[in-house]
Amino acid sequence: MATRVTSNGRVTVPKRVRDYLGIEPSTEIAFRRVADGRIVIERADGTRPPSRFAKLIGIAGPGPSTDEIMSMLRGE
């Protein structure tokens, strides 16, 4: 995903990136250079968006015990 730098040195952060990082007006962002020379954009406050799997944790409930499952499988 590419974007252009204006003559004033400004860059528009693409909407998908803003949505992913939760960037809203007045959110501070930081640019960091990593060991391999790439530049990484991240929120300056260090928060990260939750994993796409995080919202699924714990929704199934405790479920049956091993003994209950074995009983069901054996038809008891």
C-alpha cells in the first residue's frame, strides 16, 4: 500500500492502517527504525490492537469434563 509525500513532507496514513492501529485525530504515532533498516509505524503510547482471536477467548464456556466426554462417546 503506497502513499505520497507532499511538498511539506506530510504523509497520509491509509485508512486500513489507521483502523488497524486505532489512530484517530490527535493520536500520536512514532516511527521506529528496526535492525534490518525498515521503518515501523506504531502508536506512541505503545498500545496495540487486540488480536483477532482475543475476542474469541472464553466464549465456549468450560465444556464437559473428560469423563463426561468419554461417557458420551461410549454411549453410556
